[in-house]
Amino acid sequence: MTCGGPSRRFCRSKTGLLALLVMLDAAALPAMAQQPDGGDDKGFLGGLGEIFGGKPERPGAYASPSAVDLLPKGDEVGAPGARPLRHFEPIALPNRPGLLEAPTIDLPGLPAYAPPAVGPTQNLMRRRETLSLRATLSEGGPEIPNGLIWRLFSAVPSIDGSSSLVASSESPRPDFEVSPGTYILHVGFGRAGIVERIDFTGLKTQQTVILDAGGLKLNAVVGDEGKPPAGRLTFDVYADGEDDDSEHKLVASDVPPEKVVRLNAGSYQIVSHYGTANAVVRADIRVEAGKLTEATLTQRAALLTMKLVRDHGGEAIADTAWTITTASGDLIRQSVGAFPTMVLAEGDYVIVAKNNNKVYQRPFTVTAGHDTDVEVLISDLASTEDDLSGSGD
């Protein structure tokens, strides 16, 4: 807008009025700043803070320069005074020591550097030596061709005290590639076995282990020359104790007839079972190293079949319970069925059959090697307490 001519006076008066308004607004600024609640006017930049997404500025305390003297000092109200900044001199670092020079070594006739290695080193080319093992049953005997189990343990026990297995083999002539040291060797051959300590120097070593073992083959006859059914005949082998009072240790159980049992040389007790009742025979046998020992035991027993019939040779009555006792009343065996079969040692017995709440019994005798049927007739009715007491008339 331009002022010229007659309107110049109006423009001058308008300019003076505008200057007066600016002065009044400047005088009002201190009063607005000292409002108790801080006022609602946040200023131009304060309003932009919310528009730009920032946090609004909070009103703060204001004091004119003339009011500074009215504020209490810190020590008067218990507040610690501000400590002046302290200046510390820099710490001088120690000087770096000089580098040590390597001493010179005068070795006449030797090159300054070793020649470069060509090809594998000597350790890689060196053949690893082995510990070769063999086994015989007796000293000077032939090598055992099969049936061996080799286990090599470290002589140094582990943390839990057990021995650590280093190597094992089922070969008749194993070759173990192991480090030099002391080992514990266990060789198993059936029920036979031996434990030895081996000190391996790392050089090729061949060692023969003598098991000091033999074989045992068992069989039995019934009566004079009778042959029992193989399925009803078994043997138990016990090793003799260290003294007479110690118990025998079971070495092998339920051994069938004609089977070779490999055992360490020594004395054993053989227990022959014919059936599962009371036909038991014992014998003491010695096994020699490098030899097969054969033993035949004699069973004094017989195989019997029980039947409850109405007449001799009649049909067996089913659902019958049987009890076999000795003549003195010792219980031997109990069974249920129409045709129970059992093996009993020779001697005198009492057979009791119970069927349909009735009890039948009869005595009988077992002869060794004489297998037979034992018939109990319904006429063999056992006497009861009611029969013995009578009617009372």
C-alpha cells in the first residue's frame, strides 16, 4: 500500500497507531510470564511441538535478575554446595622397554634352515606294531580254532572305578593295534575263562594264553540200561568251593544230555534232574585240561501215568485232582487232569484222586526203569470221618 497526496496524513496516523500497539504488547509480556498457572499460551514454537508429534513443553519457574538475591543459599537449607571442578594432571605412562635381541648361536657345519620335508614323515611311514594273541587248552597243546572271545581292558580304572574296554575280538588269532602300556586280558571259552596282565612295550609281540580248560559231556541211564527221554533230562554243574564249608557256585544250568560244556580244569558237582519231581542224582567229577571228560549218571526212577477209572483198563475220568505223597505223608507233587504224567524216584507212595467231591486213594510202588500206568478205581474210595463215626444207633 502506498501513501500519497491527501491520504498521506491518514497513513501517518495509522503508522503511529500500529507502533503504539506494539509497545503495549511488549509491556504486557512480563505480566503474562508471571501468571500463577503458567497461562494457556504456549508460544509459537510450543504449539508446533504437538503438530510435529513431539511432547508439549512444560511451564518452568521464572525469576527476574533482580529476584536472584532473594533465593536462599544451599547451605542455609541443608543442600550440599556445588563442588568446584578438580583438575587432574595426566598420568605418565612408563616407557616401553626395549626389545630383547636373540642371542646368536654359532653352530659350525649346520645349515641355517632345515631342508623342506618331502613326502610323508617317518612316523606316518612307520608300520604300527601289533599285539598278536593265541590260546591253547593246555601247555603245549594245539591252538584253539574257534569259540574264543577276547576282551582287552585298560589297567588304569576309570573315574567310577570300572575297567575301560579297549578292544575285543572273536577271532581265534586276534591282532590288537594298541598303544604301549599295561592291559588286563580276559579270554572266554564257553564256561571257561582266564584273566591275565599284559605289559605291551609297543614292539610286535606274539603271546600264547594257556586257558587250562577242558570239556565235559553228560548223560544218564534209567535203571540198569534204560535210556530216558532227552526232553525230561537236564543237568546242573556246580564248581567246588574254596573249602568244605563254602557253598557250591552254579556254573551251568539246564544242560541237555550229550552237550559238551567247556569248563576250567578242576572239580565239579553234577546234579541230574529226571523230570521235575524228586528224581535227582548227584555226582562229583573232575575236569582235566586239554581233555574231554564224559560222565553217565544212573537215575533210579520211572515215568508214570495216573488214571481214575471205573474198571481196570477203563476210560479215564476227566477233571480229577491228583496228590502224590510218600508213605510217610510228605507231599511230592500235585496235578489236575485225566492223564497226569510224572517221573518219580523208586520207592513207596500214596496216590490220592479227588473227583466230584469224592476222594479216592491207593498205595503203589515205583520200580526204577519200569514205566507204567497207575490206575485208581472208584472202588478205592477213601474213608472219611463221617464213615468212621457211624450213625450213632
